[in-house]
Amino acid sequence: MKRGLVFLFLLMLVAGFSTGCRNQEGGRAAEGATIVVFIPGVVAGSSIYEMLVEGALRAVEDYTASNPQNAPSLTIIEGGFNQAEWGNQITTLAASGNFDLIVSSNPSLPEIVSPISASFPNQKFLLLDAEYAGNPNVFTLLYNQREKAFMAGHIAALVSREMSTEGPKRIGLLAGQEFPIMNYEILPGLAEGARLVDPDFTVDFRVLGNWFDAARAGELAAAMIRGGANVIVPNAGGANQGVIQAAFEAGVKVVLFDYNSYAVRPGTVIGNSILRQDRAAYEKFMLYLEGNLPFGTAIIVGTADGFVDFIEDDPLYISSVSQAARARQAELTARMRAGQLRLD
């Protein structure tokens, strides 16, 4: 696929693409609303963006089925991996006047969108996996990434201790890049979950520098393994494949984030914390199309809200992890789902 503001994947759900900006007042969707989903990266191989597209398509399809006379159009654009280009790309979308709503998903977007919103005060934005409060034209939904990492760290430490009671008490975290949520939510949350199993656990944290170099990710994973990490948690987009392959070859284990990925490498992937981005996208799209999305607000959702969770009913998880470890993990997740244990 090509990258940038070329239409890599263009889906027009209805004919008659709007050529003029018809932004709405009070959050009410314009008749036949035109919506663009800007992917800060590429869709294929990135579960968080695959779920965004899935939820958006389903919402538009369902809304159109009930309101054929007011059918919206949906355009999906991939921005590529160069974050320095995202601001110019989103600016071009806003300046075109073609879209009632710009939708995207990435923790870095509030800083990018803030000056664009000031320049185009009628443009509406829906941002998932981000937080930006107080702008009357922006709605954001942020996932509690600390809870996601906490559950991952807990199962990683449980399995690590069963694999070896000797050597360092260490799990690995490989990030595609450093950013505030990675440094201040995911990394600490992973360590907190592991230390709930044993307070002596540490996290070997390494940064790849991009989201696609699987070969380099495999090298970093191998270095973690040599350093004593027998369970690794990669958060590096398409480069995760390099970590999974290195773990498989070394006989160590992997815990994944965001989307059910047990089938990627059965027996090597032994844990999976997830975000319900497909649900969030669907629900917020429907609110917008119905004229009820509360622009100007920023919400945070977690495990008790049903948007952050751990997959424990997959047969591949059940067959790969001991009953004792699964029981301890289930006790933890039950408390979090019930709201008895919350992490700010």
C-alpha cells in the first residue's frame, strides 16, 4: 500500500460526496454526514486501528439501514508511520471542508489537533485512545491503559514464576516508541501487576524506535531473554511479530495487548489484555449520527466499564496456562470488572 494522503482504502457508502463543509451545531449530525477516519499509521497488522475501522463500518451500516434517507458517507485514510506528517495531513482534511467529522485514535492526537481546531473552529473531531478536555468541537475517549497493563503484568509474572523459580524475577516490555501513556501508565501498570505476584519483579523496558521493524524487535527480545526475561510483553505494532518469533525459538512466552491474538502463536502467546475499541467506535459513531455525541467532553473508561479486559475464556489460553495461574488471574479480573479494584 502507498502511504500519506493518497486514498489507500476509500469506501464511499453512498453516492454524492459532499464538497462543502456542513458542520453541525450542538453535536447534531448533518443530513447525510460525511465522515473521515484518519489512521495514524496503517490498518493492516495494527489491531487498534483494525478495531476502529470495524466499529466505524458497522455503525454506519446499521445507521444507514434504519435511516436510508440520511445515509452518511465514510472515508478511511492511512497516514503512514511518520508522526511528523500527521499534523499536515489532518490540517489538509480540515481545510478541504469536505468532512463534517474527523475521527482518529492515538494518544498523541490532542497535541496535534489543538492548533488545527483553532484554525478551523467549525470542524468536529472524535478522538479515541486520547484525552483532550474543554474544546467544544472535540470529543475524546481515553482507555485506562494502566489497568490493561496491570492485568498483563500479573499473568506474565504468574507464568514466569512457574517457568523458573531461579534466576532474576524479570519480565520484558518492548515499546515501539516512548510516549507519555507508555512511560507513565503502561510501564508502571505492568510492573504493578507483576509485583502483586512477587514484589521483587522488575521490568526490562526497551524501545524499538518505530512500529514496523520486526527484525530489530526480535534482536531486542533476544537480548531480554539473555538477560533473564522469560515472558515478554510487546507493544510495537507490526514489529510484535519479531518478538513472538524470538520467544517461540527460545521457548519463552509472550503476553499481548489490545486484540485477541492467542491464535497468532498458540502456546507462545499465553496472555492477552484487550481494549474494546470496536465497541467504543461503534457506540460513539452512533451517538454522533443520532446527534447526541457530547462534544467538549473527555471521558476515561476502564475494566469496570467494559472497555478494558483480559481474555480468559479462549481455549488456547486455557490449554497454555496452568489452572492455578488461571485461577489467580480470574480472581484479579473479577474484582476489576466488579469495580472493587480500580487503578486511576
